[in-house]
Amino acid sequence: MKIVILGGGIAGLCMGIYLHKNQINVSVNEKQVRAAPGGHAFLMHHDGIAILNEIAEGTECLLPGKLVDTFVFKDPKGQLVMEQKMDDWQCFKRTDLLTCLAELFPGNDLINERTFLHFVYEGPQIVAAAFDDGTIEYGDIFIGADGANSAVRRQIFGEVNFQPGKVKEVVGLVRYPEMAGLLQGKFTKFQHLDKGLSFGMIPTSAEEVVWFMQYDPALGDMQKDANALSRENYSKTLKRLCFSLLKDFPPEVIKILEMNNFSSSYIWKTRDFDILPDFHYQNVVLIGDAAHLALPFTSAGTTNAMMDAKILSECLQIYPDHELAFREYHRIRSASIHNHIMLGRQLRDAFLNPYAEFVIPLIKDHSK
């Protein structure tokens, strides 16, 4: 049996590693020059960390990640609102984790610079994937791990009905050893108590800090379509927006903005879609954001993608009929994913209307 994975991000690489460990012939196909570098950093709970430890067991790979054990919540003036211990969370720089996963997967089976175009059929049956470089990869099973804008999902299910997240997010990464040292082990978040605006920061190492600004676009936004701006003008406009919205925040927030290179920052328009009735069609199955998408408030996306890889690989080992394996995988994962989608929306609404409710923006158990 040969399995072709379409997408070489975290979900695709984890899936490839699990299949390779089970002596299954597998190839991972990624459109980037190397494993997809998008994003700066993210939080991961113990479910994801346990998977990393499992797939790295018996290797010399040193797993990345910095312990985050305290959530510090402050108002925009820097006054402490609450401080709470966090149970087994770590912060990962995305590029570091992708590099580690790529090292754990056989290099010859990771093929870069391949953009998926469409499936090849023999009669009604899907037998191969065609790529923009003219190559065709034949296989018995195809796994779509190509993210929220999945071309694989569109091929088998058509367009999904994306729900606008109503909140936007700007992300950046700065080299700031002094601040990184002060923040070690802490996820610090400044948030307005009467409107949808917050600033968070987490150290990714002894020298770097990842930061994010979440905001209600009604408070202010880019006035022009980003696609109509040059990269330089986009960066300048984004910088002005961040300074304008955060002008009343504490000096440490302003300092991070001053040190940030806005040419590598971006606005993320958050969105999600309702749980799909199936994650598969024929011999094609989806994992990660291709299969399901929740709003970022839960910090569940990466762990969910890794859980998908683990559960699907186990189902394929248990059930020789891939149709049964796919249905069991969906049965196991769908309830948990649905809960995360709904929780993301609840946290979003609480963020936009903080008078009504305050909820700590982290979930405690990704398995439920």
C-alpha cells in the first residue's frame, strides 16, 4: 500500500512520521521550498507534547519548545487583573518545530516545490495526484493536509461555508533578550475590559518574544485592501494601525512594537466552518485545518492536527478496509473538534463583549 500526503506542514509531517514508523510506503508533498514556514509561534498543550515525545522516541532529535506555566492577565494600563498557573503548556516557534519534524521524516520521501492541482481518475476511482510541475504521484490512499484553504478539500467536497471570525489578529516576532528573560515561563496578556482589543506576548527562547494583537475591526483597520498595497506600504500601514490601536498600552508593549520588523508581520482574518459530516471521500481523507478549522482563541489548532495524525494512523492499522478506518477516525475526532469550534466562538464573543463574560482563552484538555 502507498499513501500520498498532500501538504508538508505540521499535520502532514506528523502523519508521514507515524506511517513510516509502521513501515507503510508514504510520500509527503509540499508546495514550499522547504516544509511550510508560515506563522511565528503557538502554544501547545500536553496532548500535542505527548505526541511529539512519542514520534521522537528512540531518536536523537532534540525537541523544541519553551515551558509556559503562568498566565498573567493585565489591563491596558498594566495593572494586574489575575494570575493563574497553567498546566503543562509549551510555546513552539513554528519554523523550529517544522525543522525538527522534517529531520524525523526520511528526506527522500519529502518532496518540496510541488503544488497539488487535481486528482487523476480511472473511471470513478481516484488513482493519482497531479502537481503543477507536471508530475503525477500514484497511490492507494491520499491524505489532504494542505491547511485551511485546502485545494484537496475543494476537490472532494467543493467550497465550505466559512464563518467570519469577526476578530483580526496581527502577529510578530522580535529579538528582545531583556524582555524574553523577564517573561520566561509566562504568557502575558493585556486586554481592554470594555472593548475587543488585546496584546499578548510569550517568549519563544531566551532571546525572542512572539507577540500578537487581537482586535475588533470596528475599532480601526487597514483602510485599503492589502492586495492593493506594495509590501513596503503594507508594512508601514500595518505599523501605523498597531501603534494607533495600542497607543494607551504600557511602555513594554510600545517597545515591542518599536523593535518589530513589520515586513514579516501580517493580519490574520480569523474564521472557521462547521464540522464536516465526513472527513473523507472514496480513498481521500483530510486532517488538520483541511478537515476542520476553529478560531484561534482556544490554542487548539496545532494539537488537533497532531491528534488527527495519531488517530488516523491508528485507525489505518486496525482496519484493513480504509473506508472503515476513515469512518472510525471521524467518529473519534468529530465530537472533540465540534466542541473546539463552539468554544472558539464563545471565546470570540466574550472577547468582543467583555462586559458580559470573561473566559480564560485556553482550553485545558484537547481530548474533550
